[in-house]
Amino acid sequence: MKISHSILALLLLLAKPTIACDPDLDSTYFWFDLGNVLVETRNGFDKLDYMPGALEYVKEIKARGGKVGLITNIPETWGEPGNRESKVAKLDEVLKQGWIGQQPFDITLFDFVLVPLYTAEAKPKPVLFEKALTQAGLENCTPFFQCEDLREVDASLSAGMNAHLVEYDEQSRPKFFPLD
């Protein structure tokens, strides 16, 4: 059954997912979309910086024992065909080349980085969300995915993840899922 985006948005606003794992986040995986959730990309890839509060939020999750990962789309032409490591290395290179923020981007802050090997795997298709679930393992609590795109929220929910639609306050600060 297909749910319209407006109904899905309403359900997301009404439903408040909770962290059903250890409150110290020891077994919780938080997956993020990169563009306009953690990194400001609306001004292009030559003026990159963290979204306000994003780096601190990720560091707080890590300090409390949580795992942090990226699920982000990249062009199929980045890196060697079918080679995840070379595609992640190209993503890191592009981010560093366009970075203007005072705090440098550090891809090693993330425990896992998932990118499509081919365009056919790009979000909102389920491939990357299914890989994220496999990475988290069944013994852990249900992982969270945070993004600003309703189609990706729908796809991650359909794959079996918790999802949080990241919206923005008046100062363009992302409103992430509350940790407490």
C-alpha cells in the first residue's frame, strides 16, 4: 500500500519513535543522509560546511556509545566501478576540496559509510537501507535514519528502520531526533 507524502509527513509528526535500546546508546546505530542534514550542500560543493549543530550532535552520539554512519548518494562515476572503498575515498576527496568550514570534515568520525555502487542502488531505493540493517545486526535495536527527504524516510521505514524527518528551525538549524 502506497502512502502519500503528506499523510506520511503527518504520521511522522504524530509518531514519536523512542530509543528502545540502552540509554547510553551502546547498541544504537544512527544513520544520516549527508547533504543538508550533516553538511550544507545547497550552495554547491565548493562551499561546504557542517550544518549548525550537526558535528556536535554526531559527537554526542559517539560519546554516549552510539554508532554513526552515512547513507549518501554519489554519482556513479565517482571511484572505480563496483568498488565501495574507492567511491568513499572520492566522496572524502570532494568534501575536503570544497570544505570552507572551520572544523574540518573527518570521514573517520563515521563508523560506516554506505554509498551506491551503481545508480540503480541510489536512495530512495531500498538497497542501502537493507545494507545498513545488515551492518547493524539483528541483536541490536532498530537503527535510526535521519534525512530531509520524505521519499527516503518512506524507503527507510519500509526497509525496517526507524526514521526521523529532519526539519529546520528559523536559523536553518536541523532539528535532529532527541537523544533523551
